[in-house]
Amino acid sequence: MKKDRKLSLRLVFLLWLIFTLPSSLVLSFWLLKLNQDSYQNFLAQNKIDYRSHLSQAPVRLYQALPSGTGTVSFEVGTADARPVIIKQYLEKHRSPLTSYADYFFEVAQKYNLDYRLLVAIAQQESNLGKKVPEGTYNAWGWGIHSKGTLGFSSWEEGIETVARGLRESYLDKGFVSLEQIAARYAPPSKEDWAFGVSQFMKEME
């Protein structure tokens, strides 16, 4: 009984395929043809050449990335800490020279001086510019003589002038140690001067 039922079901399924499959194929072909005719009519009505229409969106295949795609890169730089050390030192002592920290460093580099030297001398001579003759911008005791103290038109001029003077009148002439510089820079108190400048330089290490 069960075998007869299975045979009947198979026969029904086979008959269904025989009658429905051809009609499905015909229907699919008809729909495809209809879509193709509609597309061609659309191109004809709008005067569009299908070859140029297709060429507007080319497909490109790359074996590797094209050279024009660009690259991603980055650089790691390390900032020089010395100008920061100068600025922090000047800020700590509330110096009017604080905003010139970078300039101190630039000028020291220009004349090949220890970056701390100009600041340390200013600390020794004028408490970092807080004790100077009014309007002189001379924090280094530079050019002091019996007629008065040399004055500059700005802090920048003072920094530049003293740095150039230390290079040309001291270091280039063999006065290279603090003791040697002190013997000419501050003869009456050369030992105290050299010791003080040395200590202030160590505070900026």
C-alpha cells in the first residue's frame, strides 16, 4: 500500500514537471525579450549609443594598487628641550625675560655658546633682568664703566650684543672657562662671579 502511494506521488510530480517546465521557460524568455526591447526603445528614443553609454563607466582591474593612489606616511620628530629648560627657569624666577627664552637659545646657537651661559650671567648680574638701570635693557652688566652702564634699545639687542661680545672678545681669544671669563668680565669679584654663574648653569641642567 505504501509503495503504491509513493509511486503515485512520483508520477504526479513527474507530470507536473512535464506540463509546467516548458511554460516557465517560455515565460522567462518572453520577459527577458520584453526587457531587452524596452531598453533598446529607451536608447533609441533618447538617441543614446549603447556603446558610448557603456564606456562611460569603465571597469579597471589592477594586479597591484595603482601608483596614483598615494601613500600614508608620518614623521616622528623630537623637539629640542633646551629652549623649554630656559623658559621654565625664567618662569620660575618670574623674569621679565621669560618671553625671550627661544631667542636666548637661537642666539646661543648662532654664536656657538653654551645655551645656559647668557641666562646664568643675567641671573648673576641682575637677578634675571629685575634689577637693571631703568630703560637700559642691560641684564648682564655689560659695558659698565665710570660714566655709567651701556644701554640697549631692547632685550633682543642686549641678548645679541652680549652673545656676540662673549664670542668675539672672550672665547675666540682664549677665555673659555668661567674662571678665565670672570677674570676679565668681573675682575674685582672673579671667584664669586665664576662660582655664581656655574651654580646657575647647573640649575638648568
